Amino acid sequence: FDVDALIALGRLSEQALSPDGRWVAACVHELDADGAAYIGALWRVPMDGSAAERLLEGRFDDRAPAFDPHGLLLAGVF
């Protein structure tokens, strides 16, 4: 049992695919450095395999990511 590995492990909660299929929005929760609380993050992940981008991070419960019909805007419940 490795506590550092557990802290580094993120928990994927919800995801949404963009209308054009180029992106996935993903809500991930990770334990903070003390392992006492979860930090939420909203990620935009390209489907072409290039690097993901963390858009938001904080002590909030991010969920329900959604793209607008054109795939230009990304929203969620925070």
C-alpha cells in the first residue's frame, strides 16, 4: 500500500464528447497533498492523442461538462 500513489491517483467522474468528436471534456478529482480533501479539475482532452489541457482547478465539485452545439464553448456545474 503506497500512500503517495493513492494521492496521485485521480478519479474520473464525468466526461462529454464535443459535437465534432475532436475533444473530450473530463472532470477529475484528485486528493490534495495532505490527502485530506479532493480538488476538482476540468480537463479538455484532444482525441488526436496530443497533450490534455487543465482548464479549471479548485476546491469545488465539478460535474456535468457540456459543449455548446458548435463545440466552441465548454460549460459545467461547479
